Amino acid sequence: DVKVTQSSRYLVKRTGEKVFLECVQDMDHENMFWYRQDPGLGLRLIYFSYDVKMKEKGDIPEGYSVSREKKERFSLILESASTNQTSMYLCACCRNLVDTEAFFGQGTRLTVV
Amino acid sequence: GENVEQHPSTLSVQEGDSAVIKCTYSDSASNYFPWYKQELGKRPQLIIDIRSNVGEKKDQRIAVTLNKTAKHFSLHITETQPEDSAVYFCAASPTGGFKTIFGAGTRLFVKA
């Protein structure tokens, strides 16, 4: 089974802080994704990466950046956290960019105060 | 842009009844349609998927149907059990594209 691990289940940060969310996968998949999950809005794609050092913007990239220095690790960075970034963040990976199963991490619930 | 609409947002059924969740999509190039189940406090996990060359697929108590002409697909759960209570997400994904689009989710309650 693919294992996708996010470094924190819960985080509380202050407005203006720089926040790092880490994700590690153990199945050698090229493709990794960061989603944001909000009630009534489903899963919205923030950024994805199809290879080391490669990244592409998703639907809602504003206020976020990402880093993929190693194949197994994909980091989401909030440059200056704001209260409207309070949300559940889900990392995922899969073998192909589309048309195959996505394996999700357990999620990080971030609260910005 | 591409969009996936999912209905209803909340569904409450009695144990043993059937539950149906419907999704429509806008991108006619979509050809892969997965369904994910997210139990409370857990990660979304794939429960069933269907590709556009197939009209229906079954796996025990769950089934998915696809109508490519109308651009809609549905999840059917029969003989519901309390452990079916969860949020269900549909999604649509195009070949050659890079983005799977998710629906907003349906919260299913199965009352014992």
C-alpha cells in the first residue's frame, strides 16, 4: 500500500508567520499534489508537481508556494499566513497526473489566529 | 472552466435503504471518474472508479453508472449500513490533462 505521510495533524500559527507543511510518500510516484479542503467547496488544487524541482499552479495558488527537492517529499509553504488560510490541507500522490487513483495523506488542520 | 457539480450536499437514509449521489461534469474530454470516501477524521480513499468506455461498474453493495452523452455519473449504495456514513467525493479527470476536478462532496448519514 502507498503510504503518504503529512508531518502534522494539527497546527496553530499566528498571522504573518511563515508556515511549512511537509508531505512524504514511499511509493516512488512522480506526481504529488496539495489540496485544500473546505466545507461545501470540496477539494481544491493548490499546486502539483510532476517531477523533482518541477511545479505547476493549481486553481488557488495565491499565498502559497511549494518545494520539491526530492522525489518523495513535497512541501507547501505559506509565505505569510492569513486567517483565510485556516483550513484542512491534504497532500496526495499518484502514478499518473490524471486517470489513476490518488493516495491521500491524513491531512493537516491548520488554524491561523 | 472545468467544473464538477455534486448533489445532494447532505443525504440522510435509514439503514438498509439505498443511497444515490449524482455528479455532472463540464469537460467532455473527461474519461476517468473516481469516487472517494472520507470517514470522519480520516483521509479520502478510493472506493470505486469508472472509465468512459464502460457504462456501469459494480463492487458488492456499491455501483457507479456513467452517461457520457449527458455528462453525468452516479454512485449507488444499496443496503446501507451505519459504517457507510461518511463524506463522498466524485471527481472527473481528462486524458492528456493535468487536473482532476473534485465535486464539493456529499455527507451521507445512515441512521440505525
